[in-house]
Amino acid sequence: MFPLSSTFDTLLALQEALDLAQNGGFFERSTTSPGIYPPVNIFERSGDLVLVAELPGVKKKDLNIEVKGNTVRLAGERTIDYGKDISYHRVERNSTKFDRTLKLPYNIESDKVKAEYKDGLLVVSLSRAESDKPKQITIQ
Amino acid sequence: MSDKTKEVTKTESQKPVKSEFAGEKTVPGKYYIPRTDIVETDKSLIVTMDIPGVKKENINIRLENNDLEVDAQIDFSPYEKLNPVHTEYNVGHFTRRFTVSNVIDTTKIDANLTDGVLTLTLPKAPEAQPRKIEIK
């Protein structure tokens, strides 16, 4: 009989492989991967969407934000360099390259997008495209 | 596999982005342990912490009996007018404590905050710095 733990491990690995294939962006019709990093919080403020992401240590010039239709792409990298002749005691932060594309419920007015990066926090204001706004119909 | 099982395995395989601080605090709200690097050079120890969203004036660094404590408070006021529709991470204060040995010159500790990263430079006392011994 197989030990129970190794059976679970095998199943878990299979599940992970399937998840990766399914959620890895391969089957989506987008050119960039959906990704999971950075995690984002999305808020609503008077009809507009506000996207907030924690990106400590990323330089402004290394951040790349693109908006097209109803998708937002957050790409960039964080490099950590302590220079030469050092010894590490503890390493919990890492250098990362990220690329994430989010699909929003409606089209975005790309000219009105405002992005602000302060204290390691990225705040992107996204307003709904005029052409995508619902129209009020008056009954005659 | 059912959706429920899938959900469980997915949560298990995901590493937490932030780890919550388990100790007791007098301030309400969640506390997180900031991710920290500690590196040593010939002259100093450098402690680097990720504390996104914290303003310079809300960071409290205290040194007491060789205990170095960093307490960083988040200003929640910008979130008050926002209505959350999709959340992937929690927002909270940050706290972490380190024990500093006697080899550190505690009077010359330097702190700097850039892009949500706090860098503490703890210079070594002159007697603790490496010396090259010449053979006569």
C-alpha cells in the first residue's frame, strides 16, 4: 500500500499542474499573462474604479501601466542590490519581475486614467468610457 | 475533484503575501510583520523593510535595552471614501522587533524611507569593526 502522504502529494502536484495550465493564460486570448502578482484591491468611488497595489521598492521608471479597452496591464520589476562585499543574515524580500493583466467589467476612458505612485503604493484611477456608459431612456 | 477541494488545495499552495502579527497591541486594527532583509557590511548592519503605504511621520523607531522596535502606522483616511469591490490583500499597520547586540553603535543609527522601503543603517562600534593584523 502507498503511504497516504505521498499519494496526496502526487495528487496535489497534478492539481497544481492542471491549475497552471488552466489559469496560466495559455488558453486566454490575451498576449500577456493574467498573473497573480501584484495583488490588487479595487475600489469604487463615485462611479469610477480605483485600483490600488502595494509595490514597495519599485522605482517609478520601472513601472509600466497600460490601459486598452477593458484591460489594465501592470508590469515592472523590482531590483534589490546591496552591492559587493556583504553577508546575508536574513533574506525575505526578493527581486521580482511582474506582469499582470486585469480584465475590468467595462471599457476604460484611456485619456482619463490617472496613476500615482507614492510610499510604495500604486493608485490608478480608472473612469468608465463615455461610449460604454448606460443611457437613460425616457418613456414618451 | 470538486470545486471545494480545488479551493482548499489552491489556498494551501499559495504562500501568504503578508503574515499577520500574532502579539497583542494597544492600537486597534490588524498588524503585519514586514518582510525584512538583514545584511552586514564591514562597517554596519543594514536592515531593510517593506512597509508600503506608510508615511514618514507615522513611523516610530524605538531603541530600548538593545531592543530595536519599528512600528509603522497606516493612515486609513484615504480609504474612507472608497467602496471596496474586489480585494486581494489586507491593509494594516506593521510592527517588528529586533535585538541589537552591543557591537552596534546605538547613537549613530540612521533611518531612511524611500518608495515604501525603510532602510535602517546600524553602524558597528569601532572596536567591533574588522582589523587586518600586520605581521611584524
